[in-house]
Amino acid sequence: MLKPEYPIRTERLLLRPYTPDDLEAMYAFQSLPEVTRYLYWGPRDRGQVRQALETKLSQTQLLEEGQALALAAEVAETGQVVGDGLLFWHSRVHRSGEIGYVFHPDHHGKGYATEMGRALLRLGFEGLDLHRITGRLDARNTASARVLERLGMRREAHLVENEWVKDEWTDELVYAILRREWQARQ
């Protein structure tokens, strides 16, 4: 069970639960084709973002397997929400989870995704006592693959045309890190 104390501070970010006031910031990146290119969903209109935000408003803690923790990434210096992070708790028995992140393209290349990823791994390993955490992505998303590699995650699988997404077969990469590997990097 994980009930984080908020905000979670990283070097430059404040990670916190979403609030209703985050609608415009969330819309600013979820409405962009370049952001959703490698995701399961396409650019969202305000109504769709509002629905997604409603879901995120309730994802503030992990009480049982199958749940996701959704965090807004706010730049500490400016207060601007620039991205989104998720920690999924897949299995209590297998002590497994998954991380994910999305950032506004104006903030790509600044290390924010890596910073967010480190915090999500810490929450999973220290907060939930997970044994293994994965990251899954469209194989064409080389920038996201580099983030996972910087986090110390190893590429374990390249699944060829395993999912039908947005009217095409897509390849998927699976990265993972074990708790002991993560601890050795600390």
C-alpha cells in the first residue's frame, strides 16, 4: 500500500496529485499530435481531457494491485505543470509494477522525464516494496527508450507487430529493472 506525502520533490520538479485547476495545463500537452503519436490514444479535445482528468483526480494513492498513481509534474521554479507520470501496481504476489510519463514538447530534452522516472522508481521500490518495474513503449519512440536506459532499465523484449494501435500494427519494447539493480545504482 502506498499513500505518498505530497508534494514529492525532485531536483527541479514537484510531483503531486492532479487538481481540477490542471485542466488547461493537461490540455496543452494531451491535445498535441506529437505528444500522442506513440500512445494508445490520439490528440484529445477539452471534453476528453476533462474526462481523463476526472480519472486522474482519484489516482492519488495505491491501496491494492491493479491501481495506478497519477502525478502532475510541476516545475518547482515556475509552478507550471509540464507533464504527467504514472506508477501502475500490477501484482502484489509478483511485486511488479510499471512506470509511464508524458511531457509537453516545449520541455523535452531538459531531463524532466528522467527526473520523474527516478521518483516513480523510488516510489515503487521503497513505497510499495516492488521487486520488478517495467516500462513499455512503442518501438519507434526512441526518446522514451533513452529515458528508460538512463534510469538503468534494460531492454528485455522487442515484440513485433503485437498490438493494433491507430489503424496499424505496432512493435512494442519492454524495459525492466529489478529492485536490487536499482539499489546498486543509488
